[in-house]
Amino acid sequence: MSPSEDETATDGGTAESDPLEVLRDSETAESATFQERVRQWVDLWILAPGRVMWQDYRTRYGSAIILFFVLLGTLGVRTVAKPVQNKGPAYVQPFDPGYVITPWNLAPFTVDLGVASWTYTGIWQFPLGTNGFGEGLMALTVHATPAMLKMMIAGGVFTTLVGAVVGTIAGYKRGGTERVLMTATDIQIAIPGLPLLIVLAMAIKPSDPFVVGLILGVDAWAGLSRSIHSQVLALRSESYVEASRLMGFGSSTIVRDDILPNVMPYIMINFMGNAIRVIHASVGLYFLGVLPFTTQNWGVMINYAYNRGAMLSWQGLPWLLIPIVTISLLGFGITLFSQGMDRVFNPRVRARHAESTADTPTSIEE
């Protein structure tokens, strides 16, 4: 007669259970453990950062501004017609009061340039007015957004990636690798940035926005590399890094699991800063005429406005101010977002939001 489950075996141990029942119990426990791990990961890395971003006004407003420009560069170009120049060879005065439409000029009227006539319908056709060529300023601004976003992404990713890789490898490897990489970094820092960009732009004459962004990121990676190098030097001597090294983990595993999570907040914030720098650099070089006028660009708008005398006439002021305000708004949104991301990458703040309820006070003022 076999012993029951609550009986004790003759050898002093407990009675054996059904092997199939033990297997089913272990599979159920393993499945429950896996689901719990997935749930905790989602809560810590997706839901908690979302709560931190929403409760911080900087990331909330910054995300809204960035999303607005993303929609402007994707859906806006599909809904707003491309700008068309409405002028003829007989056009002489750049800011003829009968030609330039301002946002406060509502009356429809006809312009005779000696070759043909164009009838304008005021603010309904050109909500932000027109420039000296009869192009709608809103259409120019909208259709310049995709190229600006491409430059911003290409330049920011290139600068951040090169600077982070060089700084991390040099700081962790030390020795000859560090000397070679840091010497190259110091040489890059010593080269004047603006003359280098002008020479590269004049030599390559890029027309693709992604190529323009890469060129504008050539001179900015060295500073980030130096900063990352200093941080990695301090992190490689930490006890948990030494423990991983003694346990036999490879360099790639230690860098991925122990080094990068600690420097990632700084890297991401620098990515935002580099994106703003690329925007300002591209606008400046387009304004100076260094980059070819092959795409719609806010710098091209400012160049045309300045050369056509927009600063000498109140009627031409919107032509000059609208791209400046647009550039400032995008930079302001990215700055707000980057400032708020500092709290998102803080592990203590993220863990507190993962474990807290919705009514726990977690505002930025706490």
C-alpha cells in the first residue's frame, strides 16, 4: 500500500509526488515567473517613464512642440500646397505695397506686373502673408520642415554616436587605444569648427538633407567624446565593474550592462543639444549662402528676406520674423524635452513611479 501525500516515508523523508504533477507545477510556476518579469519590465521601462514625462511640465510641453513639428513635416506637406512664385520679369520693387500681402491685409485685389495679373484673396489664401516673390510664407515654412528634421536627426545621431563610441572605448580600454583615440579627439577640438564646415560645404556642395546633417556634425563629436571618456574612467573603477570583470564577463558585456546605463542620460541630453546645434548651424550656413539653395529651408527664407530689403520695410517684416520664430520654437521644445529627460533617466525617480500609485505626489517641485 503506497503512503498517502501527508504520510511520512519509512526512510524519514516525505512521500514522493506524482512526477507529472511536479512537472505541471514547475511549468506553471515558470510561466507565472516569466509573466511577472515581463510585467515588471513594462512597468519600469515603459509605464514609469511615461508617468514621469507626463507629470513633468517640461517633457509634456516639449513633447507637444516636437510632435507639432513632426506632424508639420509629415502631414503638413501633404495638405499645404507647395509655394509658387507669382511674379514676372517686369517686377521691380521687392516690397511694392500692392504686391506683398501681409496677415492684416484682408481685402482681395489684383496685381499687374506688366506681363500677367494675379488675383489674391487675402488672409484665406495666405494666412501668414507672402514674401516679395508672392510665395505664401506658411507654405514655405511647412515645406522647409522635412528637410530641417532630416538634418537634425542625421547630425544629432552622427555626432552623438561617434562621440559616445570613441569616448567609451578610450575610457574603458586605456593604454595605446586611449592614446590614439584621445589624440584624434584633441586634434579635432583644435580645428576651428566654422571654417571647417565652410570648407566641407563648399567642397562637397551637398543637396541631400541627410548629407548636410552629417557634415554639420563633423566638428561637434570631440567635445562629447572627451566628456564620456572622463565619466567612463570613473565608472571602470567601481566595485560592480570590478566584480563583473572578476566573474569573467567580456568587455562588450561589461560596457553594455554596467557602463552604458550610467552614461546614457548624459548621452541622450547631448543628443538633444546636438540637434539644436545642427538646426542653428544649417540655418546660419544657408543664410550666408555657403550651402546650395537646393531645398526649402528656413535659412534660405532669411537670406532672401535680408537680400530683398525685408529689414528696411515694415511690410517685409513677417518674411523675416516667421522663420526666426519657427526656429526658436523648435529649439525651445527640444530644450524643454531634454531638461525633463534628466528625471526620466534617473533610476530612483523611475523606480518610485513604477511602485507608486497615481495619486502619489511626484510633481517636479517635490
